[in-house]
Amino acid sequence: MENYRAKIDELDREIMKLVEKRFEICNEIGIYKMNNNIETEDKKRESDIFEKISDYQYSENITRIFEKILQESKKIQEDLK
């Protein structure tokens, strides 16, 4: 069991680093959007992301996670305004 947990811990660290990088880029995008008077929400972009998720085995689970990631990404951008 400890071996499995160690593997999960390593994956969790990687996921957290990647999400942090994603949010940093979202912040940069938010600044760009604010400076160029562009709406925060981009339904086409979101649709494209969810379409790619459908290719994965656990697509329903991943979709729920990405819904939250996108929600937080938009919040980061909205908080800049």
C-alpha cells in the first residue's frame, strides 16, 4: 500500500505544479485581456478543452476536475479587474 501511496504522492506533486503553472499563465492572459478589453469567458475555448477530454478513459471524472480548474482560472482573471 505504501508503494501505491508514494506513487500517488509524486503524481499529486506533479499535478499541483502543472496547475500552478496553468494559473500563472491564466494570470498573464487575464492581464492581456484586461489591457485589450477582451471578455474573460471564451465558450469556444472551453468547448475545445472539453472535446479533447472525451478521448480519455476517465473523461467524466476529468471533465468535473476541469470544470473546477476553468472556474478558478476565470476567477483569477476576473480578480484582476
